[in-house]
Amino acid sequence: MLYLVPTPIGNLSDITLRAIEILKEVDFILAEDTRTSGILLKHLEISKPLHAFHQHNEHKVLDKVIDRLKSGERAALVSDAGTPGISDPGFLMVRECVREEIEIICLPGPTAFIPALVCSGLPCDRFVFEGFLPHKKGRQTRLKALADESRTMVFYESPHRILKTLAQFAEYFGEDRSASVSREISKMYEETIRGPIADIIHHFTENPIKGEFVIVVGGK
């Protein structure tokens, strides 16, 4: 059996009681970064075999993990923060478990884009999650395709690309398009800036850019 276990995106208290129970019960844990997950497990006083599973090695270790699961072992897959598979490793493992008829259970829990979307003040009854845009190839094509999107759009972005991305949003969506940018969700310096894209660009031009960002943009 494979458990997908969401981990805190900021405040360590965001982890669920069930997630703690599963991490204590499984035979081994697959982690995007064993150092980051090791800190969390130490905080929770959990001692379990911890193995790396990330985008650079997932193809190499997949078969070995599947063999262990087919033999009857139980594993938990965690990412550095949030729900595995959402802009993090996980899809490849889940797809292979489905093929091999291995039971998969995904626990509900933290993920960054839901709180950012809900508190944006933009319609959230229908939305499209885009995650990280392509850095180079296909980026402009994707932005052109989204220019006529009528649903609210949600993006992830890193601090060193936030201004570039917002400038491109102003170019393709219009600088008056309503948007919201949340950073450091569930952390001490959590902040959400709302308004036209032009105003948000001005804010982050005048203020320090730190943390991980979720951008929510109103549909056309």
C-alpha cells in the first residue's frame, strides 16, 4: 500500500493527526528531500527508514519501491511541503501503482494554492491550476492560450521570477486585470496583496521579495 501524506507548508501544527499516525505505522518513507523531511520527523519524534525520491532519481528507484510494495510493505510518500504530486514528485509513482494494482490512499491536508485561492477575493467556484509556467520553451504559447481563459487562474512562482511573471501577466492579460499574490502561506510573515496587476507589480518593486509565491488571476 502507498500512502500520499501531505506535510506542512509553513506552520508545523498544520499536519493532521492521521498523517502522524500513518508516518508512524508505515515500513518506510519516501521523501523529496531527506534532510527537510528528517527535520519534520525529528520534530514529530518518528523514526522510520527514509529514502530519497525526487525528480532526479524517481525513474531509477521506482522499480525497487514497487517490488517492495508488491511484497506487502507499506510506504508513505512525502514532499518538502504540501501534497505530493502537486508541482512535486508523485505522479510517476502513483501511475505505476495503479498499473500494478497496488492500493493508494491520499490523505487530505495542506496545499498552498487552496488558501491563496480562497482568500484572494476572486471567484473560486471554477478555477484552473497552472502550477509553474515553463521557464523558456512554451512559456509565451501558454500565456497566449490563457489570455482568453474565463476561469480564475492559479500559478506558483519563485521569488527571483515573480516580477518577470507579473510583468508578462500585465502584457498578456492586461495590467488592469484583478489579481492576488500570496506569499509565505502559514508562516510568520504571511502576506496577501490584492488589486490590479499593475498595483501588485508596484508593491513588489518597492518592497522586499522573499518566500514562495502563489499568484491568483481573475479570468477574462
